[in-house]
Amino acid sequence: MKHILIACLLWLPLAAHAALNVFACEPEWGALVREIGGASVKVYTATTALQDPHRIEARPSLIAQMRRADLVVCSGADLEAGWLPLLLREAGNARVQPGRPGYFEATRFVTLLEKPATLDRAQGDVHAAGNPHIHTDPRNIARVGAALAARMSELDPAGASAYQVQWQAFSARWNAAIAGWQARAAPLKNLPVVVHHKSFSYLLAWLGMVEVATLEPRPGIEPSAAHLGRIAAQLQTTPARAVLRAAYHSPRSADWLAQRSGIPALALPYTVGGNARAGDLFGLFDDTLDQLLKAVP
Amino acid sequence: MFRATLLAAALAAAFPTYAQSDLDALRAELKALQTAYEARIAALEARIQQAESPPLAAPVTAPVAAATPQADSRPARAGFNPDISLILQGRYARLDAIDERHISGFLPAGHAHGTPRGFSLDHTELVLTASIDPYFNGYFNLALFDDEVEIEEAWFQTSSLGQGVTVKGGRFLSGLGYQNAQHPHAWDFADNSLMYRALFGESYGNDGVQLKWVAPTALFMEIGAEAGRGADFPGNDRNRNGAGSATLFGHLGGDVGASHSWRAGLSYLHTKANDRDGEIEDFNDEHAETLFSGKSRTWVADLVWKWAPDGNAHARNFKFAAEYFRRTERGSLECEDNRADGGACDGTTDAYRSRQSGYYAQGIYQFMPRWRTGYRYDRLDPGTVNFGANSAFLPLSDHKPERHSLMLDYSPSEFSRLRLQYSKDQSMASQNEDQWFVQYIHSLGAHGAHRF
């Protein structure tokens, strides 16, 4: 018994020095963990920019990765309601259960928009806590990053100083980049746009753009021909300058409306990996702004 | 407004002797109070709204003002209420008039709820689930029928053991096979596969404990063991202290690129029965009651493979599932004396042995958002059955039950589904039935889990 105890004690510090295994639900959080953790973290990203984070299944591969994680970083606010609870239940990993330091929900660290006043599925697949697509505002990434760096330091004290240094360096670059994006984005203020799903609410709020319609008649409900027709008619009186969709949305509806109304349909990367330019968080916003600015003459 | 009225009522009660002029003065005062309150409430509402939405049109201010983490305090769910969902299911079935539906060559498995013709309500299911405390999760599933309420599942599961280990206890659907743990609303067809109908009636549930371990590898590997009461078919309740059934299962799974994922498994169920009822037609075409006592062993192999372009199942996706079983039963069978009704059995008890098998294979294709179509093929093999001395009274079946099913379903949202299904059913030796089903499945309340 004593030997086992000693063995455990000897083994513990070794374990603490090992790299953090991070399970990131979405690519933006995976990228943020990489910025903070550098080479000393191993990141598994559960979804790609081409997948709708609402509609993932609790696949065996995800259970296996969840099993090995020291830290789970997800958006929360019910974005992953269909699959994350099931993964947590099936994987048998105590470290990452809600309430433990290994469980990190990004939406807890920012103020959410579009919190529904009433909860009724007649309004579609509404999220009770508010809109979970927070990362489309880069200032939210900074807010989440600060909390994430603190959490990673807590979980891996040996790497804490490195995480803080890397976070400070990223944060400085990021704030400079935000200032640059905001300066460039001045012409986008009050730009009226149509969006496919309410994936860009935070982006629009950040840049002062105006959402005049959504292609989905209700959140999570597929655009119907009748609804698209109504939007086309609405755009006759209140014109929009572009139709925005995320890389994972089917282009059909956006393209149809764009053609009908003579405005461009933009496939924004939405998250890291959404197109060739959006290779990291900086590229994500560079490309998003470039595309938006092209739509403004 | 309400507050003002209350105040007026209270004042009126308190000062009943006030003269009319005083009352008028009071009314005026109240009116003033009311308007003042309304204005203050409106101002407060505006402030709340302002506080809730971040500065909208302030793009060129200093970037993130304070990048300090806020307290991790907002609860994920308001209150302590469990997630509740209710499944509404019903259907219209166009079937032949068949009194005693059974699968030829197989002893009837218990727990079948009949197949009514015309309009009928399927299971209505009530599901409650929540964390119990930091150590356990709880789950409850109640199936409601007209004259029956059935606790389909009621279990706790550990969440804090770690090392990939979970322990489940209570009543639960066994982890064997693939379809077994799915409730009927999650099936891809309007009715059960012939394999599961022959094996368990609906699915194999148990009162007992389950121990499961997930390996710490990138390839998904899990193994599980269950021990329980074993009261469900193919066992029965035998009033004993020990475990009445044991199950072992193992699963492997993973992804192949971004577009493909799979899971394969092998399971084994061992249980015993003591005077387990069955009904069978004897050589005189009369109903004979049989009582089986002995061991029942079932092997199930399952494979699921799914495809979605880039892993985005939204527009198009495909799912293939197949399961194969082999069951051996060994013991004794009594055929109760039914000579009084013109039957052939004389109450003989003698050795009984059977080895039977079967499978189903199905493919479901979502060809555009909301629309899926699917085909399922069922086939069973009555295999070898040895009735011993009772073979003088009980006929053997060499009919191989078979069924083709074709379905089309439409899901207006994630929470509703309408389904049309056609089956060509030859599960009974004498029948070749065309079956039509129109089914709806609606789920109210909490967001359902996306099982693989």
C-alpha cells in the first residue's frame, strides 16, 4: 500500500508537467487555445468550419477524444445541446464535467445578445441563454481568451507562466488588430444586410451594421421558397447590400436571393478554416472584413 | 396599474368614513402616483435594455475595454428543474385482419404492444433528465398507453469516477447491439425490425447495474458488462437473490476522414428462464401453451456506418446499419395439455433445443434538407429447433421470415417528423402482407440528444 502511495506521489508531478489535452468544440476556440498554449498543448477540434455546430452527433471518435481531455472548451449557451451532454455522459471523464475546472464555456464570459423574452419552440430552435455565436465579435475573443488563459494556468500550473506570456503577446497583437479592423470597417456602419442564420449578430453589432432579414424563417428552420419570396419583396422597399452566410450553410438560398435582388452573396468563413484565408483567428477577420468591404462601393 | 388598484382598495377599506370630496382628492393623488410609477418603470426598462445590449454603434472606441474574466456565475439552466421532454407519436396503419400476429418458427417474445389497424396512438413518452449532484446523473423514461403505464427506464449514472469508467444502476435498456438502446421514436422506421421483435419483443431492458469503460485511445473502444434481474424475454422473473442475466458488450468506432464515421460491436447475453410462457400452433392447428425452462444465449454483431459530405449532415447524409444475431436455447419444454380444446399436446415435458439466427440491414438517405428515404431488409432463420418428445405434437417451421420496408420521412424541424412507410411482410408462413403506415413523431420540451 505504502509503495503504491509513493508511486502515485512520484507520478503526480510528472502528470502535471504533461501537455494539456484540450477538446475544443468549435474551431475558433481550438485556435484560441493554440494561441495561448503554443506547442505545450494538444488540441483536438471536434467540428470544422464546414459543419453546423448545432447538428453534430455524439460520434464514437468524439467520445474517445472527450475521454482523454484535460480541458473542454465549448461555446455553451445550448449551442452544443444536442451532443455535448451526451459526450460528457458517455466518456466517463470526471475532469471535464460541468462545474469542474476542466469544463469551460466561452459564453459565460461575455454578455449575450438576443436573449429571448419568451421561450417557445414556435419561435424555432431558440437558445434560452441568448445567441451563442459570440466569436464573430473579436472583442469577445479577447474576453474569452483572458478567462481561458487563467483556466489553462489553473489546470497546468507548470505551464502557467508560458501561458500568460503567450496570452499577453497574443492579446497585444489582437487589440492592435481590432483597432485596425475597426478603422477599416468605418464604411460598413449602418450597412443593411440579410443573413442566413443569426450567426453574425455579434459581428453586425460590433461594426454597427443592420440586419434587415434572415433567410431562415425561424432559427434552425430551413428557408422556404415562400419566405425567400417575401424577403425578395421586402428588399424592393428596404434594400440590403449583401446576403451573408456561413461557410457551412448551403449556398442555394443565399445565391437565389442575391441573384433575384442583384446584391452579392458572401460566404463568410464564420470561423477558423472557413476558407483558405481564414487559417487562424487573424485571417478569419481579415477575410471577413475584406469580403464585406468589397460589397460597399 | 394593479398596484394602484390594490392601494385604492386598501385605502377604501381603511378609511370607510371619508367624504366624497376626500375620496376625489385621494383618487387624484393615486392617479398622480400611478403615472409617476409608470414613468419610472419605463425608465428602468430602458436602462435594463441598454445594459443587456453592448454598445451598438461604437466601432472606433478603444478595443476591448476590460479583458478581465467575468465571474463564472450565470447558471446554465434556470432553477433546478430537470430537462423534460414529451414524445407524441401516433399513426395510421393499413394492415390485413390478422388475429394472432407472430413470427413463424419463433416463440413469441413478450412485451409487444400489438399492431392495431387504422388510427392509433403509439407510445407517448415522458422523459426527465438532470444531474443529481456532482457525482450522478439521473434519467427517467415513462411510456404511457391507454391501459398501461410502463417505466421503460429509470436509472442513475456516475459522472465523477473518471478513468473512462461509468456505472449505471436501475432500470435501463441494455448496451447490447446498436438499436437496442433506442426508444421507438428514434427508430428510422415506423415499426421494429423483425430481429428485435423476435429477440426481445421491443428491446432488452433490465433492472440491474452496468459497468462501462472507455479506453483512453483515439480509436473509440468501450467494453461493458451488465448484471440484472433478467425478468425480460428471453429470460423471466425467477424470484431469486442472484443475478438473472448477464450481458457483455464491446464497441469500436472512429472516423475515416471528415466525411465517414463508423461503429462496430459484439455483444453477448446470457439468461435463464423458468416456465417461460409461449404460444404456438400445434399439429391440430390449436393454440398450445408452452413453458420453457433453461438457458438462453444470444450473440449480436452490429455495424453502423455514416456518411455526410465534409461531416455536414445538414443537406445530405447517409446511414447504414446492420445487425446479426444468433441465439441458442437449451432446456426443457412443456406443452400444456390442450386436448380438451381439440389440441394435440398432452402435457409432456421433454428436452428442447434451438439455434436460430437472423439479421436486418438498412440504409437511410437524406437527399435534401428535411427529406429522408430509407430501405430495410429483415430476414430470420428459424434454424434448428428440437422439441424432443413434443415434436409429436408441435410442428417445425421451415419458413424463413422476410420483410422489405421502404420509408419516406419529412422533418419540418428537428422536433417534428412525419413518415410514410410501405412494407412487404412475409414474417408469417401463410401471409404475404402489404402494410402501409403513416406516422408522426413530435417532441416537446428539452432538446433531444443526437445519438450516433
